[in-house]
Amino acid sequence: MRRSDITAVILAAGEGKRMHSALPKCLHPVAGLPMLEYALRAMEEVEGIERIAVVVSPANRDVIEGFLKERDSSALPQNDRSAERVLIETVVQPEPEGTGSALRCALREEGIKGTILVMGADSPLITTESLTRLVKTHLHGQAVLSLLTTRYETENSYGRILRDERGKVVRIVEAADCSEDMKKIAEINSGVYCMESEAIMPLLEDLRQHNAQAEYYLTDLIEMCVKKGLFVADAQLEEWRETLGINNRSELAIVEHLMRMRVIDRLMKKGVTVVHPAVTYIDATVVIGKESVIHPGVRLLGKTTMGENCIVEAYSTLRNVSVGSGCHVKESCVLEEAVLEAEVTVGPFAHLRPGTLLHRGARVGNFVEVKKSTLGPGSKANHLAYIGDAEVGRNANIGAGVI
């Protein structure tokens, strides 16, 4: 790519009425991370992006700005670029007047100019690779506006791509404005664009609300560019699932499943065995060492980390737990904010509450609860015991019924 002065714009001002939630739509979690986090991570890893503007509504500004302030170092992309965070700021869209209005608000901000990469906050499956491909297509073709498209063969609510006899994109028609014939078109708009702000800003100012939603459509820019003789380029995605957006909780569940499958697939390619992926729940933030085995029904959540050669048996839940290598968590255990050193055995039916530390080789058996306590190396509580706010030394044996 020739340029390094790309500004990213993430559209996050949607009211999300169909979510029926007080939480802004873009902060609903997908595999343990807010969907906005995925858009930020994807944008942060695109070469040349130094600034990201997140467009928000007045109603959700404080909540989203609070989330952005709380992002810690663990949210930084792990890549070969500098570890310095890309500048992230918010832009307020005063009225919910559509995507065209949202982008116009962003481009009116001082300093947002040049090449602009735009996507919605509600499409967490879009990857850095796809964004990079679009930017390369845009810059190499010296286009004024470029867009990502894909083919979606089933009934859907996405805008349809209209092409001329030469195969060039000439227009996008939103689903609500499509005729019956247009609805049969398989090629759809992904909602991801790359554009040159100097040429696009006058067109944004000329947008009109002549559509079923009475909104300013960002998609109208394509037809406006074509009519003015400005070059419009496109890149096509083979994997249509990347473009799936979230407007309601049913769509959230679909995207959540796809994201979890992506997470599990990545782990398995690194040497982790997941016995039954469809019924295993692993957050995107979880780290697991090779040769570990995860059985069906397991939930690994939050900042859980696990070493090599571990086993977690069916229906156990680990949330923000540090697990050393060679550990064995048996069936139906609940572990929360605990630390297990190497070669520890837990369960079945054990509960480790926050503040628990099990040193190397310790054993906690069935129906044992441990809270804010330490078990020394080789110590064991094999059954029916409660250990709270205690320090247990090396090689101790806690018998049944002990409190």
C-alpha cells in the first residue's frame, strides 16, 4: 500500500432498538468481548491506520467512552506492529439520521481527512485481512470509493449490489427499498467502505432522505459517484459469514456461535483437542497450551489461561482462572478467579472461589469448596470439606466433613 495516513471510522451510533436493552448494541458481548472490541482490533491491525473515530449517539456516548478508557493492555492486538495504541476518539452524531449522517459527522471533525476506512461496530466477524484487502484494492486502483461485497444465497435484509453490463458496481439498493426482482440478487453489501474524504465530503452534504427509512444512506454514495464519473472499485469476499451484522438477539446468537467456532478452530490448529466443539464455550480471550484436552460442555471464560497437557472434563466452568501445565479438572467443577500451579487435580463437583491458590500437586476432590485460601504443595482435601480464609501447608490431608 502506498499511503500510511488512513483514518478509520467505526459507526456505533445505532440505537439498537431491536435488542431491547439498556446496554448500547455495540457493547453486547460476543465470545467474551464487546462486539465493538472486534471492530477496534481489526482496524488497529490494518497497516497505515493511526487514528480511529468511533461515531456514537448522545445517549450512549458516556458508556462507550467509559469502555474505551477501560481497555487495558490485554486488548492490544498481538502482531508485529508497534505496541503503541492507535489513537481512538469519539464523534457524536446528534440525531439518529442514518449511516450517511454518521459519516458526515465524523468527516466534519478537524483532522479527519485523506483515505478513510469505514465499517459498522455491529459486524464483529470482519477480519483485518478483509479490511486490508479492501484498502489495497482502493489504493492500487486509485479509486474515490471502494466497497466490500459478497454473495449471500438465502433471503436476507442486506442491500443488493447492482452492476452495469460491464460488471461495474453502479448502485446499492437497501433491502427495504428493493423491488421483488432486486431481492433475487445474490450479491450484497458488506457495509465496509474505503474512500477519499476530499471527494466524498461534498457528496455527503448532498445526501437526501428519499427512501423507506427517511434516513441519509451511506450506500447512496455509490450511485452519486458513478453519475459524477468518479471511479468506484470493489473487492469480493468468498466467506459471506464475515459480513453478518447484529440487529437483534437472534442474530447475536448466530454470530456468537460462529465466533466461538472460529476461536476453537484457532486453538485446535495450535495443538489443543476440543472433543465436541459445538457444545464447548471458549471466550476469545482464553489462552490454552498444546496437548490440552477440553471435553464437551466446558465453559472457559474471561482471562482464563491454561498450560500444556491439561484436561478439563465435561460441564466444568472456569472464569478468570490461571491453570498450570499438567492439571486435571474433573467433571462439573466451578472455578472462579483461582490459581492452579502445575499438576493440580480438582473435582469432580468442586468449587474454587476467588482468591484460591493451589500449589503444585495439590488435590481438591468431590464436593469440596475452597474460598480465599492456599493449599500447599502436595496437600489434599479429597471430599466433603470447606476451606475458607485459610493457609494450609505442605502435604496436609483435610478429611471429610472438615470446616
